[in-house]
Amino acid sequence: MVTTQAQGKLATIHHRMPLLLDADETEEWLELDAGLPAWVTSTRREPEVEMYAVSPRVNSVRNNDPDLVRPIDAVEDQQRLF
């Protein structure tokens, strides 16, 4: 995973973030002969991300199910059904 300086909302939770590429940037990255394109180290646009609370169960590698990435309210509501 390639990381970069966090921007926008992501900077409120950590100083680094994954380098998120659009389709054109991905093509350019894959066609590199040598070196990094200037846009990798330049100021990037704020990524379009959605942030929400998730279950604390994400903190254990023993847990691996779809509920881990659902908003916590949705998970709690579903657990009340059973």
C-alpha cells in the first residue's frame, strides 16, 4: 500500500492515508518507466470518502464478517432482531 499525507476529513483521524488514484492516474502509475509522477508528491485534491463509526469488533483479527464495515447503528439494529 502506498500512503500519502492525509487530507480533508481523513486528516482528523490520522496523519497518513492511502494514495487514492482515479482511472487516469492508475493508468499513468502502471505505465511508469522510472521515477514517480509529479502528482504523487504534489498537493492532492481532497478524496471523496464517507466516514462513520463502526463496531469495535474491527480491532480483532478474529472477526471477519460484513458487519465490520457497516455503520454501527445498522449493526446494533440488526442484532436486536435476534
